[in-house]
Amino acid sequence: MFFSPLPNLKDFFSPLKKRIHNEKEILKPWIKEGEKAGWLSRSAWSFVLIALWKRNQVVENRKINIWIPDYFCNSSIELLRKTEQNIFFYRIKKDMEPDYSDCREMALKNPPDIFLFVHYFGKPLDSANAKQFCANYNSWLIEDAVHVLVPKGTIGKHGDFVLYSPHKIFPIPNGAILVVRKKGPGSIDIENKNFINKDKWIGILENFILSKKIKIKFNKKEVLKWYFKKIFQKLGFNRKVFLKFTDLINTKSSTNNLFDSPNVSNLSLIILKNHIKKIFLVALSRKKNNKIWNYFILNNFSTKIETSLFNNHVRNNDHNPYLSAFRFKNGLTKDIFYQLQTRNIKVSTWPDLPPEIHKQKEFHKNAWELRNSYLYLPCHQSISPNSFYKIFKKDSLTQFESNKIHIEKNKIRRSDWDELIEKTNKSNLLQSWSYGNAKKSDEGWQLDRLVFKKQNNPLAFVSVLKKKILFFKIIRINRGPLFLPYATDSDREIILKKIFKMGSFLKMSLLSIAPEISLNGKNISFLISNNFKFYKTKTWSSVNLNLDSNIEEIKSNFTSKWRNKLAVSQKNNLNIEFGSNSQLMSWMLKKYKLSMKENSFKGISVPIFKRIYNEMNDNSSLIFFRVTEDGIPVSGLCIACHGQSSTYLIGWTGKRGRDVKANHFQLWNVICELKKIGIKSIDLGGIDEDLTPGITEFKLGIGGDQYSLVGEGWKWN
């Protein structure tokens, strides 16, 4: 495990390529319509460039006032200091937001010309307030998003300038992005040649370097050093360095006399091009690793963390984290820092506060406390979940506890299986009797149905599919086992461990399993501690809508955009029919095949679908819905009912259907009809913000519970 991400094998061969990249094309994930952007090596050069632009715009012969938060990295403003402008440090609150009451008092004497606002560690803070503050003083607003993966939500929405540092997120030697916007408080004229011409940027900086006699490192030499360092790290060489906590809190101003060239390296852009198509997976990896660290810290230091802040952090961690950040109680941080190091965990502190802050510790109390109470752990995408194996102790459940739960194999009747499905809080189609029979009949799998019992009371059940290839047995479990509501956490762990024993190298069997357990730090950590090998970064995610509430309450939870489109659809001449007859099934299947062909996706196979249809009974049925306009079909879908739950299985909508908002009309009627027949919930059948953002937005719009499962993996030992 390293502090920063490692290149993959393809990246190491990148130097063999010629310069064939398009800088503007690589910028696309970071810029929006109407914005201009360019590449530099480090964001420190962006600060200099903005300061020089602003100084040239100020008519009076004076130094400009640049406001920096007091909780900031001194090394990042060393170059900015060389512009010889006025730098003021404004105070931040404990939540890392600017203290605007203090800022307004500061502005009475030294109003800002440039105001730096920071989104710390990738978390979106309230930049709208910063924009309003800057508008009051005719100040330019810089949104510092160097810890941010890509703009999301309000990040990058309010500044005159937005700074990103891909070199902090991706395995590249350097690379920073400066975005210029016209919608900030300064109403920047982005067509001005100074802002639009990237060569002009470098020219301004080169003149600055010459005038200030700044010594620049040889760029190619630095890139080569980075390249070979990463090769050694990739080969497994991990130099152990025992850091001293006191050394990391430097009270002296830096004496750095050498700086990176302002030009981004060619290697950085070539490698980055390899990664920008995987940004969604990068974000998902970081979020998963952050969940693991959250569980680890809570499990090991529960009495030493700031619990209220930690709980708030866990609830609001939808952002893409730069580092996993943890705040500890006063006076304990140093000791925990050393404890983590002794366990070979890469731990860091941040930032190297400016000397001005050190000299006025009491005045800048919040910044000083934040600096001395937070520790940071790496959560980057090069860390696979399996990398955490050594830091989690394997659970030691006694044989006696395990023997309390026994397994019944293939002794259950369909009616009893359906009854178990009915009793689960939330079932899924893949563990239904009809789906298991379909896989057995049409794909040649052997099928075992297991029920786990304690004192003859069922706790869980699962369909197990098996195939033999030569002398090796492949065992597959998809979205199982399903647990009954009264199964305890201990019961669940014992049952999963019993299932894991199916995969055994000695028995020549390989278990491939996607457990039906939630994606959270505890569950990931449990799987890791049991030597579970994850083989996919992306996990199953969907939206589940509870139908227990009255229909108007369900409707009130739709987003306003969704309700408006539903209202539009209800004014159109749309009608809906539904049923389970073979005519509707044949029509739906024809449209489903067409949709798969036109949209190049792979869904449930047609033979399996037909077999499930033929296996229907009162407790497991398929219901088809078809929307027509003036008698012509424009949309349709199939809902699979299993116990008290249901799942959106397949669907189709034509161009006309999209025009008249038939999807909204259809889903609303589906919800109403499912309630009438006593169905308690509907799962909308999967979401993927990366591949199908439009469909994801549509499904999220109904206000259901978004969930993600822990993922898929192998077990063989």
C-alpha cells in the first residue's frame, strides 16, 4: 500500500508513444459549456497566473489583496509569495467553512481582490456563500478543487476560476488544470486573449520566472525520476520510513529554491488519457476504500475519535474522497499516528501551515486545532480491497457456535420455498424457485437448494448452481443467501462462512459468489478477513421503492421534475393495459430483442426469460404492462413478482414514447397496480451513473431507497 496511486502496465509503455494526444480532449471531464481551461504542471502556477492577471487589471498603483484560508498548505503558496502582493489569511470555522463574520470585519481594512475558497479533501463546501461574499467586494473567486476528482454538484459552479490537480488523483508525474469561467462574481471576459490563449499563459509565467530569477527544475529529469520510482513500487519495493509526528508540524518557512517548470509533461497527458474513461471506477474504488477505513477506525479507536463529526462524515460521504480523513480527540492524535505506523499503515498529516499561522496560534485557533487533530489515510484506486487483508484479524467463531446452525439440502418443497421468500424483508428474482429451475433446464447447471436452520427454525436459504469442467467444479451463487428477519449478525456471519467452505482448492472447487449483503465497511471488512477475493470494482446498485405508504405519500416523494413530467404525460392521450397472458409476453419479448440489438446491451437471456414465464405460479409471476397512444404501442415493461417484493425485469420505450413521457405514465401506473395486489416493494432493476446516467436519473427521481451490494468475488481457500 502506497501513499499515491500506481500506474498500470499499459502506463509504463506510454513513453514509447508519440505525442498523439489532444490536450482539449483530455480536459473534457473537468470543463463545462462556456468555460475555458488549460494545462499547467502544478496549481501553484495557477495562483501566480491569476494574481498577475488581477494585478494588471487594477488601475491604482497598489498591491492587490489575496485572501487565503488559514488552514492551507504553505508550500502551495511559495510561488505566489514571489509576486510580492499582499497575502492575508482569513479564519475558517471547525467545519472548514470560512468564518464570514470575521471576513466582513477583515474586509473593512483590507478588502479582497482575490478570495481563495477550498473544497477540502474532495468534499463540496458552500461555494455559493463565497460567491456572494466576493460579489460584495468586487473580488475574484478561486475555487480550489485540487482534492476533487471531477466537478460534481456545486463544485466548480460558482468560482471565476476553478483549480484541479489530476496529479494528486491519478498516477501521473504532474498535471494541473486551470478553468476560467464567466459566471463567477467577477464576470470574467473569457474571450480575452490572456485567458483564451494557453501559449500566452506560459509566456506570462516565463517572464515572471525571469524577472524574479526563479530557479526551475529540469522537467525531463523529474519525470524520469518519477517513472523509475513508480516501476520499483510496482515491483513491490516499499521503502519503510518511520515518520516523526513533530517533524510533520514544521514551524519554519520553507526554503525551497527549486520549482517545477509550469509546463505539464507529455507523459502525464498520455497516461491520463488511459484513465479518464475509467473515472467512475476510480470514484467507486475510493469510496469503497473510504468505507473500509471508516470501519477500521471506528472498530479500533471508537473512544478516541470525535464521534459526532465521524457519524456526520459517514452519513455524508457521497463525495469522491481524496484521503480518508479522521478527527481525533485533543491530545490523542500523536499517539494514534504512531500506533498506525507500527501496523505498517501509511498515515499522514496535513497541511504544512504557513509561518504566519504558527506565530498567531491562538488567533488562528481552529486552523491549529484542525492541523493537530486530523490524520489521513490513503484511499486511492490502486488499493484493492484485498490489500487490507493484513490489518483485519480473522474472526474466531468457535466450532460450537458454528454447529448450532445446520444445513438442509434439497429437502424443501416449492410451496415452502415460496413461503420463505414471502417472509424475507426484501427478496430478489435470482433466488426464486422459477429462476433456479430456468438456469437448471436451459443452461445445464446442477441446482442445490439449501436452507440454514437453528433449532429447526430457518434462518436463511440459497440457490446454489454447480457445473463440472474436467476435474474442476464451478459453484455459483448470485445475490444470495437471503436471510430471514430474525437472523442475528452472528448467525449471518456463520452462514456465510459455511457457504465460503464450498470453495476449496483441495476439493477442486471454485466458489463465485455475489452475496446479498450491503456495501459498507463492516461487510467488506468481514469478507476481506475471510480471504474473499473481489474481482469487480463495480457493484450492483439499484433503487427500491417501499409501497407500504399511501399512494399520495409515495407521489409526494417524487422529485418535482419527475412529478412535472408525470403531469405532462397524463395530459397526453395515453392508455395502459396489463396482464400475464401469452400475447402480451410475445409482444414484450419482441420489443426486448429489438431494444438489445439497437442499444447493444446484454440483459437476461430470452430462453431464461421464457422458462421463468412458464414456471409462473401465484407466488411468482410476471406482469406485462403496455402503454399505447391512439392504440399504437409506445412503451412497455415486465415486472417480476416474488413474494411480497417485485423487480423491474425488462422494458422498451420507442422514440414517440420518450416524447410523450410514457415512461413516467407507465411507472406511476405500475406502482398503483402493484399496491392493489398487495406487493410491498418494487426494485427498479439496477442503476449505473456511468453507463446510463439518464436512466439512473429517471429511477432515482421516484424517491426510493438507493442501495448498493458489496460486490462479487472468488473463494477457493
